[in-house]
Amino acid sequence: MERDMRGRGNPWTPSGLIGQFSLSNNVSSPTLDKETEDAATDNDRSDSGEFVVTMLAKAKLEEQGIGVKGRSSPLLEVGTQETPAFISHRDEDVTAESWRQHRKHVFVLSEAGKPIYSRYGSEEALSSTMGVMMALVSFVQSGDNIIRSEHIVVFLQKGPLVLVCVSSSRQTEQQLRGELLYVYYQIISMLTQASISRIFEHKKNYDLRRLLAGSEKILDGLLNLLDSDPSFLLAAVHCLPLACSLRDSLSQILQKAITPNLVFSILIARNQLLTIVQEKTVIEDARLEPADVHLLLNLIGASSAFQAGEIWTPICLPLFNPDCYFYAYISYLDPPECTVCLLLLSTDKEAFYAVAECKRKIEEAMMAQNSLSLIAKVQSYSVSQVGVSDLRHFMYKPFDVTGCFITYSKMEAPYSSEEEKMRLLDLYRYMHNRIHSTSRPLKLIYHVAERETLLAWVTSKFELYTCFSPLVTKACAITAITKLLRWIKKEEDRMNSLKLVLFPYLS
Amino acid sequence: MTTVILLMASGMQEKQYTPSLLNFFVYNPTFGQKEGEEEKKILFYHPSDVEKNEKIRNVGLCEAIVQFTRTFCPTKPAKSLHTQKNRQFFFEPEDNFWIVMVVRNPMIEKPNKDGKPPTVEYQEEEIIDTVYGAVVKQCYSMYKLFNGTFGRQMEAGGVELLIQKLEKFFYRYLQTLHLQSCDLLDVFGGISFFPLDKMTYLKIQSFVNRVEESLSLIKYTAFLYNDQLIWSGLEQDDMRILYKYLTTSLFPRHSEPELAGRDSPLRPEVAGNLLHYGRFLTGPTNLKDPEAKFRFPKIFVSTEDGYEELHLIVYKVRNSKCDRPSSVELTRDFCEQLDGLVGPQLTLLASDICEQFTVNRRISGPEKEPQFKFIYFNHMNLAEKSTIHMRKTASVCLTSVHPDLMKILGDINCDFARVDEDEEIIVKAMTDYWVVGKKSDQRELYVILNQKNANLIEVNEEVKRLCATQFNNIFFLD
């Protein structure tokens, strides 16, 4: 059955969006009509499979001085669909006190000093500051450099890109460097490392913004997540706590919906992982790194335009393989709420229709099992479930062979405001840094402060961060931890049942 | 000077290099702003045999970094620059005068087989910013003690005089820096006090009053026993740096001959006064010789509206020392007068104090293995006490705990500095040592416990016991 991606009246495809990168390839549909074809821009002929080639070809053409209307990744086009609520920081006045007061600035520039991205303020306005940054980088010895003042300035050079962070958040240089690395990987996820290297090899002062137009929202979203989401700090993925049976049934549904070259099937709800299913023969034992999952989650969550229907787009998983693309089918299963998202990754650029067919099968099976309403009922953990009075919040990460998953409770009173959430996370970040110091690591930190008491503990089996009221006694804290760990063990059927499920062999 | 320690591990010899001083310079970016005159900005540069252009480049880099950080925070510019191989510290003690110290990171050199050059691993995390930042500030304070502020020098004799003074002071002072043994105590810059009973303390006070009354030239007095302070009339900040000078430079220089023993050729001819055991540590070493020239070092202490220049007279009776900053020219007559007045009285006092010292010793236990390993510091009176540091001499300061534990103390101190409130931090290190840090009001206490199988509650009890014996009148968080 053929699917007309640009079909009018099809609830999954809004008019303008998918049409722009239509997937009319060798599977020609007789219902394609001339007028839609004409209405498309000159790139519409290129299906997503050729998209990659087209983009690189454009890069080459531009180098030769031929003015070709550059078109960047459709992923980024999606990003330009701005919702009215989106506040742009692009036009901020960089000389104002308010600009200086931002907690964390991030800048990306090329080796030649060409600006690529700035979190606050436009790149043009900051060109002189960026020039100074480049001078500093080249002046000081090669390698990564940090300047400490009231702010910390961290420089990171990866290939032809230079990333700079100026932060008053009191994070350590290692943590900030890790965040810059995430920004680098997000850029790679859109362009691949190989093409970036190639582009800059040919033209040192290429303006990468041409290819990244529209990506600011994605990078902004990533930086916001880095600030507010604990799973980045612990380098693990947060899963929605599902009952074993529900997770198993969802995994089975995904397992059965297969097609050649489909390698990953991922189900996400409310920006948290439900399950991942991985093809065994192609990938063998390689796993998806938590960082890759984070980047995927950010891409999907950063823009509401994905909610519009089905998307077929090239995507690079930088930690898995930084030099090549997968082809991702992205679709929300529950419009218009759009909380449950299905992500199918294939290595075959022509496979759109086959993959879309998988989605249909999955949808059907989930409808039969009423999965969507079951998922909607699942709640994140709350500390009150643990039954310990002084405990305010916890984060738990088991050291498990099958995956890197983290569990944490919701941030509730007194950490309800954004400020307080950030403050608590900052405290966790400082403890994480001390415990994992490369030269003098620790096993345990117990910190009594004015507003809370914190305990961080690392053993060979797990890593645990807890927050208590400031008046808790040491004896109470110890009892609370014991109780918490026992409760976690009981809940393990929910928390640790998330294993990577491998596809059955095809006969 | 670099210390090289050889570690033998399974047949391969690793060489461990401790942190060392690479550069130290003083500059003012407002001098020589015209093209081609950049060299005028540099007021002092060590090592001096570096090529002129390289000096200009390094100073230029510092200027650029400071400017860059001012973009984000105009009032608090750069404090340090971390690179893989070294660390630079920036300090602006007076408007537009900058002191920069560059320290080479500690590193391990691992030999490679087949004649390949050894791989070098830099240990950036070993250097704690607060510790070495404090060392730079100390360098300035020491300079200021003996020369007054940069501004004052400029007024007195312009840039040329300043350059001269900087060269003279830092050339010698930098040689005394031992960067490999800097730690938390450098951050505190505290003074070790000698606990005395009320009677003896009052005797000393009245003695000091009498001396100051009879000899009007004396402006301030400080009284020390061994290396510990009993009484000081000086401003806290002045006393703190003077104390450091006395205990790390002046006293060790003079105590060595004494320790050398009677028959050693090092022992100088002490034509002593038979009535008492006193002698001058600064000034005339031999009062009997009318021809001998002498001088007292000049120091600058702060007053309400500026600075005053005084002579430092250090007079010693066995282990009691009295130093007296006093103004105006000091003549031989004055010295004899001082000797006659102070000597006998001080001798008597000294024996009283000595008794106290023995009593104290009996209470606190033998020094060899103190019951608790702790460091205590009070920000208000600068009192510091450490049972971890032993035998502080000019060249080395031994600690009885592993350097990594000292660095953990440094980390906890940094954490305390983040907020003003009272806090407590307990950590368990990988080696199963427990380190407890308590901050209460303006006091900090750090305790190291070697109790591998203890849990948090037991550790807490141990520390409470320590506080009960040594700090029973101070409230620490529980």
C-alpha cells in the first residue's frame, strides 16, 4: 500500500511541511499531481535519500562561487516553525547589563573565527568578542583552556570548531567542558563530523550558519535541558516507571514490526524513554549511548513542528558513528496532545514507506491493547511514595551492564520554583564533581547546610544522591537511606526492567 | 626549585615532578600604551633572561584575558588561567598594577620502551586555585611590608625607583618560594598563638607597657615564645605578614647556629652580657664592639591615614622574642639602653613562660603522635592551630598526612567559601579515611580520622569528643 505523503485530507500530513521534502522517489505514486510538484521549490525533487548528497553538493557549489540557494537539513527547517510562545534571544542587546547577567553563555565559532552560534545575542553583534576568543585560543597553547574569574570561561576545540562557555553557575570546568561537548555532538547530529571536516578542509572560512539555519532552537533547547535535567549530569537516560508487564508488551509490539534495515525502534512518552528495541544482526552488541538518546530526545522535544505528522529525516548519532546518517521516522501516536512519540531508525534512505508501514502495525497493536491510555496513567515517582519523612528528593543510578538508566523523584516543595530547582541541581552537580574527581575521588559526602542536608554515596553497585531537610540528624539520615534503598529494590521490577530487547532473527 | 621524586613501580621508573615556578611578573598596562613602547609596561619579570618580545607577548596575553573577562563582569576580572601544562594567577593589588604568577602543573613522566621519548601526563587537578592565589597575595604583602605600596614608591621616586625596588626584593624572595608544599595553611595565613595562664599574660603585658613608656621611640611591640605569638600591638594584617616573615625567614636564620651546638665552628662569638641572656637578632650582634656597624630593617605598617616607616628591632632571650617597630634613627646608645632595660626583665619572664610551656605539653600530650589530626582557624583573630604540620622551617613544612588528604581539606575550604552560612561537610575518601570539616561563625575546623570501618555516626561521635576537649566553648553544628 502506498502512502501519499503529501496527500490532502490525510490527517497526518499538514500541507506545507512534508511537501517540502517530499519523498517521491522511485516508488512513484500515480496520485502525485502536477500542481503540487510545481509549487514545491527546486529542491523538492530531491528525496530525503538524496538530501545528504544535495547538501554537500551545494557546499561545493558555493565554494566555487556559484550562487546556489543553500538548503539546510529539513530537520532544521522544522526548527524554524516557531510557536508564538518562543522568546528569541537573538536580538538581545549585548552591551546591556542584562546580557552580562545571564547565567551561562555559549558560543560556537569556526577555527577561522567565523561565528556559528550564540545562545544570547546575535552572532553579528558578538563578532568582535568572538574575534578576541579566537585570538586567545590560538595564543595560548593548544589543548583546552579555562579562564577563572567571577565567571569561568571554558574553551573547547573539536576539529574545526571552537566552543566557548562563559558561566557564572559555579560548575566545574570538567562539567562545562562536558556540556560544550554535548553542543558539539548536537551539531554533529545534524551535519555529521565527516562533512564538517570536509567543508572546512576545502574552505577554512566557510560560514557554517548557512547549513545550520534554523538550528538555534535546537541548540537553545539542549542548553536548557543541560541546565535543568539531571539525567545529563549522571550520563544516563530517564525512563518513565512502567510496570514490567506494560513495558514488555510494548517491547513485543515493537519487536514484531520489523522491516529490512530497520535497526532501532524507540518509544518515548513525555520526553522520557519507554523502551528501545534494537536489531541484533546488523548492530550486534553495540548499544545506544545515553548521550545519543539525549540528543534524540532534545531534537524531538525542541520543536513542536514534529507534532504535525510524520517526519522522515536523516539524523546522525554522533557517539554511535559520527560520520554517517541514519534515516529517522518520527511520529507522535496521540495527536493533538502529542505526548507519545515513535522513533524508527533505518539505514536505508529509500525505506520510508516500509518504515511507515511498521508504524501502522505498531499503532494498530497498541490500540488493541489500549496502551496509550495505560501510558497516560503512569506517574513519575514522588518522594512521598518512599515513606520517609525527612527525605525531599533523590536520584539513583545503578551500575548495570545492560544500560545506563537513572531514576529520580519529582522536584516538589520546597523546590517548586525554577530557581530552587536550579539551585538543588547545582548542589548535586558540585557533589558529583567532588565524588568523581580524577585525582581525589570520594566514596561519600554528607553536607549540612542552612537550607538542606545532602548525602551523596557511590558504591560499586550504584550512585545515590539524596536531599533532606536541614534539621535531619545523622542517625535519621542513615535510616532514611536504608529505607530508600530497600524501596528501590522493591521497585526494581519497574526501574530496571528496561533492557535493550533484541529483534528475533529473521528466518 | 623543582623536586624530583623517583617512584619505582614494577620495574618501570616513573618520575614525578612537583609544581614549580615558571614565571613571575609585575606590570602596569597604563604605562607604555603607545605602539612600540610596550616594554614600559613591564616592571619586573622573572626569569630575566627571557627574550624581550616573549615578555611583551606574555604580558599582552594577560592584558587580553583581563579585558575579555571584563566583558562579562567589569568589576571582577580574571583570577586564573588553566592550561594543560601550567596555571597562571592574576592579582591586582593596586589600581592598574598587576602581579602574575605562572606555575607549571605537576606531572608524571612515564618512560617508553624502544627509546621513544617518555610520555608526560599533566596533573591539572592537583593545583588548587585558592592555595596558589593566596601565595601570590602573600608575595605582595611581603613586598609591601618592606617597601610600602607601589603607589608610594612611584610618588617617592617614579617608575625607576619602583623597578629597582621590585628587582631587589623579588630576586631574593622568589627563591624562598616552595610551591610544592603550599597548602590550606597558606590560604589562612594565620598565626599560631601560645596559650598562657592569666598571671603570666598580665606580667608580659605590664612589661611591654613599661618598655614602651620608658623608651618613647618604641611604637609597637609584639611578644613571641618560640614560634608562637603571645601579644601584639600591631594591626592584624601587618602582624600576620610580619609573623610569616619572622617564623619562616628571620628566626630560622638565627636559630640554626644555636642548634649547632657549643663546639661547632658555626657558632659565632657571642660576647654576652653576664647579667642576662638577651641579644639582638636585628641590629647590633655585638654590643661590646663600638666599631661594628649595624642596621635595622625598615618595615611599613598601616596607620589610620596611610603608612608609617619603622625600624624593626628583634630582641631575643633564649626562646622569647620581642620585636619592636620603632621610628627614627636608632643609635648605639639607644640599643644599649634597650639592652639594659629589656634584657634582665625578659630573662625573668622567659623562665616563667618556660614553665608554662612544660605544663602545656603535659596536657596536650606528646607531640610525636597527637591524638587527633586537625587544623583549626579563626578568621577573627587569625589564630591557627595544626596538629598535622610538624617542624615548620624555612624550607620545608612536613605534614603527617598524605598530600591528597590535604587537598581534600583545600576542596572543603573552597566549598565553605561559597556561602556565608554555617556548614558541615563530612567525606569519606577512597582510602577509607574520613575528613570532617566544620564551619561555625568565623571559625573553621578540619579533622582527619583514620577509622576505616567507622560509619557516619561513629565519626560524628569522635569529632564531638575532640570538640569537647579542645574547643568546648565554641558551638559547631551537629
